[in-house]
Amino acid sequence: MHPIVFRLACLALLAGVLALMVQESEAVGDKVSYCCEKVSTRKINIPISGFRFQKKDPPCVKAVIFITTEGEQCVYSKLAWVKAKVKELRAANKNSTNAAPTTL
């Protein structure tokens, strides 16, 4: 193979590999989301509109993340008030999705 053709082939291969690396790093960057690295045991005294569970996946810890009027709050999942609030929110969500539509 001619030296110039070989160099061009190497450059083309390098450009392709770099393009794939940039594409992959952008895709990973889109998946990054908020993660609780520590939890609180204090009761939340502001309105809570929803929740989600977070599994332990270091540096993230196991937690219930309550969605409040002041942002997301990370709390210890085994507290009695947390379990009661999750049950209440699930019931409210179930009732709102099972409500029959009304017509005029």
C-alpha cells in the first residue's frame, strides 16, 4: 500500500473513532439525573406533591425522594411517617386515575 494512502486510511479511522467517542459521551451526559448521596430523617412540613424511590447505587443511597414546593427532598425510607406519606400519595394517585370522566 502506498504510504500516503495508508496515512489517509489511518486518519479516516481515527476520525471515525473520535466521532463515536463524542457521540457516546453526549448520550451518557443526557442520562445523568439528580441523585441523593445522603438522607434526612426530619419530617417534611411543606406540601408534597409526589415521590420516587431511589435504589442504592454508589454514590447514590437508598432513599425516598419527595417532590415538594421547594424541590426534591431525600429522606430515609424506613421511617413511619415516610411510609404513611407514600401510602397516602399512592392512594391519591390511584383515586385520581380511576375517577370516571364527567360529561356535560
